[in-house]
Amino acid sequence: MSGGPPKALPSTGPQSLRDMPHPLAGSSSEEAVGGDSTPSPDLLTARSFGDKDLILPNGGTPAGTASPASSSSLLNRLQLDDDVDGETRDLFVTVDDPKKHVCTMETYITYRITTKSTRVEFDLPEYSVRRRYQDFDWLRNKLEESQPTHLIPPLPEKFVVKGVVDRFSEEFVETRRKALDKFLKRITDHPVLSFNEHFNVFLTAKDLNAHKKQGMALLTRVGESVKHVAGGYKLRSRPLEFAAIGEYLDTFALKLGTIDRIAQRIIKEEIEYLVELREYGPVYSTWSALEGELAEPLEGVSACIGSCSAALEELTDDTTEDFLPVLREYILYSDSMKSVLKKRDHVQAEYEAKLEAVALRKEERPKVPADVEKCQDRMECFNADLKADMERWQNNKRQDFRQLLMGMADKNIQYYEKCLMAWESIIPLLQEKQEAK
Amino acid sequence: MNFLHMTESNFSLKKIEISVSEAEKRTGRNAMNMQETYTAYLIETRSVEHSDGQSVLTDSLWRRYSEFELLRNYLLVYYPHIVVPPLPEKRAEFVWHKLSADNMDPDFVERRRIGLENFLLRLASHPILCRDKIFYLFLTQEGNWKETVNETGFQLKADSRLKALNATFRVKNPDKRFIELKHYSDELQSVISHLLRVRARVADRLYGVYKVHGNYGRVFSEWSAIEKEMGDGLQSAGHHMDVYASSIDDILEDEEHYADQLKEYLFYAEALRAVCRKHELMQYDLEMAAQDLASKKQQCEELATGTVRTFSLKGMTTKLFGQETPEQREARIKMLEEQIKEGEQQLKSKNLEGREFVKNAWADIERFKEQKNHDLKEALISYAVMQISMCKKGIQVWTNAKECFSKM
């Protein structure tokens, strides 16, 4: 989708979002509180419209369309189309150039983060900073805290078993770099998360550590409010779609786990096959030394097997480096999604409990007290955000897996093509002297 | 199919086809009157008329493995200068886990049938062996053949193992070419054994790799059940993974044929060594005869001239018990001269025999070398072709899977 009305959104959207109170922004001094600021007319109407629609006994949201009640979901819906059209992209982030730093206390790797953007949130059109894994971890935690209603992409595993994996080997660093790059790109593609101020700071700040200390106090309170939601309320009944998502994620994670195990098993078998091939090939060479006329053909076969061995090693390396990490990433993704679903459940439960309490206090009707309304908003926004994110996630998942599995098939095809070439090239060598006779 | 021309006097020139066409399980009683199970093989001989190329079944009989062994042992004794074609292995060796080591296993029996047919065809295509009467009877005379072979008394003519071993160690001047050949056959045996062992392990591992991919088939199918748009692509890709996993069975079965070709030459190495051993034996025999002759000549000379340089029992006893009479001495000289004459004759014929043997053996060895080079090259080509086929199948399956994934 290009041209016309949608173009206006990217520039106005972010601004109004900033002014608009985020349901869970609570008491942050940077965000406007409650209904004091003036939201843009469109969104106000949308909000009230959504209210009536959404008071359903079981808290379900209308199927299909995302609830217009939440500003962010409106944004999501429209910007979803924009994302497909790369022309309207205004933020590009890349992770590359890993470097090892050796200090007295520790040794670690940093990665260069390059940002190019035309967004107003960025003072400069281009930034280049260095970050280490710790910083990414910090960013993710901040995002989880400040955007609890959204799915935050996963990071590659934090801990590696020392001694088993070499944290500084080229392969490990490259695998990690790719995962970190993906992490940032997923945030970049997200219409809400990409505007998060922590993300901005991460991309731009010269000294992130100083910033980390500063922002601590403010944002913990936001985290607190979310955490408080978590306790004490029991959910009446989960809306069908979220129940379905939950079930889906369970099975999905299970299947991915199985695929991971199968892939590991294949690698193991391939490595053992490789070990035998490495002994097999040279025996032909040994034999060739005994022979006269057969010497060249035997040596040729030995070389062939050697080529196949090399090709096989490449295949197993690729599977280990490219295939497995992505699988694991999605398992982590499912896990973090499950926890977001849980939070949603809690928000709903809180709302229901409060509503019930109001219903019992008959004298309060028909006016619904402010705090219950706030709860309802919270729930509705959560539902909307989550739905939108789920849709995006499903789309991305489909593309990611299509790419991943096609890549796997490709690597296998390349392996066989290399072997085929080796064996085909030897046929004339083997046949040669036959004809000479 | 190999053809043999029967040029025996009582047969007109005809082409003959030999095949071991069937294998059958039998039960019978063995020499100790105990019941046993064995496999019998049907040997069919067809003669092909020149004019119309039609083949007519001339003979068909059943033989078991032990009779093949008997035939071969006979040929080894009567043609020591020939590299006698080997039999397929008695027991399954170099097996990888899927292959059975059981002699009654149908796959083993089938491969043995082919090996036995190959053995007969080798004999039939050998310029000298094809004319052997016992071989001819093996193909044509069902009953009494065993008795006929044993009546030749070939077991008695066989050289004892001990004698051969003794000769190997003590021979002083064997033909250099045979030394080299023995060395070569030892190395060949060692390297092909090694190759077959590793190949079996390679086959085992390859089997594992393919079969594990079958698990993808199942899990993709299960996963497709919870997906909407991705479902079909996953499901059909899973099917291709199943195809991939099951393709390995045929691939490895073909490879067994290659292993059998290598095995034949592994066993041929032993046949080569047998010829070398025979040469060593003959050479040793010759050397001993020459040595014996030389010592007798010396004895004779000493007796004649009266000088005692060589030790002899007679000389010793004369010293102890007194000189012998001139008549006695004359008698002894005469006897020695007789022996020397005999000895010289024997040495001459042994020398001739030895040279004949070396000439004939070497001719057959050259023939064998050509056959070996030709056969092994063919085997390597067919192996390469097998690998190419396997690669192409792999590319096909993964390309199909990739297409399914692209539709996800």
C-alpha cells in the first residue's frame, strides 16, 4: 500500500502515541497522565465506540477485526500493511563487526550496531554504537517492562556451558551475531516497539551504562504495576481465541522440540558417517600405491570420497550454525509468548473481579467507577495488542520457517550436487584406458 | 553370459551357456547320519546352435556348496601353475548391521548363487581349465561325481601344508618375480580386507543418516495438523522425507554387489599366493636335489682320491673300525656313481619341470593381471555410477521438498 492517506500515519502516529496515555504508562513523568492530554479526534471516537462493544460477560473481543479501542492496535492494523511495502520503511538497523575485548576483569565481545533513520525521534540520520550481549539483555528486559502487552522477540541463549562451547569461536560469535541482528530487526519492524524510548537509547547512546543507571528508578514503577496485576485473581473463562493460541503454542513448541532433537540426531549420524568416510577414502590411496594400471583410477576414487567428505562437513556445519539456532529461537519465542498470555489472563481476571465487585454493590449502578473502567481499558488494550502481535508473529513465523526449511533443503541439494560433480568427473578417468586398450 | 567352446574330441564345436539359476533349501543326512539343512543350487547348461542362436537345455543338475569346494580343491592340485578362480565366501563376513550373517538368509543365499555362477563362468572362460574333464563332469554327471573325483586320488597328490611352509622359509633362490608377486598378494589381501571392513561401517552410518530423516516425515505431519496456511506444504514435504528415508535400502543393496566384486579379488589373492607357494616348493625341491647331488659327487671324489674332506658315516666308521677293503671302496664308488647319474637325470628333469612351471605360471599370471585390471576398473565404474545415481535421487527428493516448503 503506498501513497495517500497511509503515508500520513507514520509521521503523525508516533507523535500522537507519545501524547496519548499508554494504558500502562501509569505514573511515568514523561508520559501524559490519564485523560489530561488531548488525543486526536479520530482516536477519541474510536475509543468510546470500542467501550460499548467490548463489555461482554466473558470479556471476549469480537472476532476478526482488532478492537479499535486501543490506539496502538489501530496503528498496528494500518501499519501492518505498511510493513509489507518496504518503501515506507524509515528505520534500518544492522548488527555486525564482532570484536573481542580483553580487560583485566573479563573478556567479552561487542557488536557494532548501525542505525539509519529519517524518524524525528532520532537527532542524527545515522548512528554507530558498540554493544555487548549484556546490553541486549538490558534492552529486552526494559521492553518487557515497558511494553508488557506486546510480544518481545527472544534473545539467543544467555548462558553457554563453558568447556563445551567456545564462546569466542568464530562460529559461535557469528551465530550469535545473526540472532542479535534478527532480534533488533524484529523490534525495528514492530510499529509500537520500534518507537520505544529504550530502543532509541540503545541504538543511539554513546554511553549506555550511564543511561542504564539513570532510567532505573522511573521504569521500575511501571514494572511494579504490571507485577501487581499478576497476583490474586482467578480467570473466569479465557476467550476462545486466546485459549486457542495457548493450545497452539503448546503443540508448536513441542513439535519444534522434536524437530530440534531430530536435527541433532541427524548431525550426530552425519558426523559418524564422516568419520568413517575419512578412513575409507585413504584406503583407496593405499591400494593405488600397489597397482600399476589401476593406480590412477583408485587414486581418483580416493579423491572423490575426499571431496564428498568435505561437502558433508560443510552440510553439518551449516545445520549446526544456521538451522538449529533458529529453531531454538522460536521455542524461546513461544515461551515468552506464553508468559505474555498469562499476563493477559491476569489482567482479564482483575477486571472481572472488579466488575463483579461493582455488580454486587448495587448502589453504584449505572455509573461504572473509574478504576474499573481503567481495568477494562487495560484488558482491551492488552487483548488488541496481543491479537495484532499474534497476527504479525504468525506471518513472520510462516516466512521464517519457509525460509529456514527451504534453506535446509537447499543445503542438502548443494551437498548432493557437489558429490555428483565429483563422481561424474571421475567417470572419464576410469573409462579412459579401457578404450585405449 | 560367458561362452565356452567345447573342443573335446567327442563333441562338435558348440557354444555353451552356464547358469546357476536356482537355490533350494534341502534337508538330508550327513556323513554321521545326522539330519542337516543345506542349500542346493541348480546348474543349467545350454548349448547354443551356431546357425539360429537358439539355446537348448543340455544338462541340469543340483549341487551344494561342498561339491563346488571339492571341484576347486581338485583343480588346485592338478593345476598348480594356474591362478584358480575363488569361490564366494563360505560364511558371511564384512557384514554391516542390516545384513544377516546367517547362511540361510535369503539375501545371502541369493548373493552366493550369483557368486557360484560367476565361479563356473570363470572356469569356463579359462583357456586351460575349461577343458578339464572333472569340470565337465561336474556340469553333466549328477550321480557319482564325488566318487569320480576322489578316485583321481588328488588328495594324495596334494602338497602338505607343512612341506610348503618349510620350503617357504628355506628356499634360497626363488624367482624374483614370484617374491614380488607374493608380496603383492599379501598387500592386496590386506588392503582389500581393510577396504571391505570400512565400507561396511560406512554403509551402516549412511543407513542411519537416511533413516533418521524419516522422523521428519512424522513430525511434519503432526505439525501440519495445527497450522493453517503452512499445513499443506509441511505435510507434502514430510512425505518426501519418508521417500528419502526408504530410498537407502535399494542403494545399499546395489552396493553389496560392488563389495562382492571386491571380495572375489580378495580371495583371488590367496590363489596367487598358492601359485607362489608351489614355485617355492619346486624350487626348494630343486635346490635340495642339487645340494644332495653335489654332496654325493664330493663324496665320490674323496673316495676316489683318498682325501676325506666331507664328513660321512662310512668315513667315520672306517676310522673307528679300520680301513675298508679296496673292494668295499670300489663298491661304494660304483654305487655313488649310479646315484650321481640318477641324480643328474632327476636334477635335469626337475630343472625342466621348474622352468616349465615358471613359464606356464607366469603366462597365467599375466592373463590374470589383465583380467584383474579390467574387472576392477569395471567395478569402480559401476561404483561411481551407483554414487551418481544416489546423488541424483538425493537432489530430486530435496528439490521436491524445497518446492513443498516454498508453498508454505
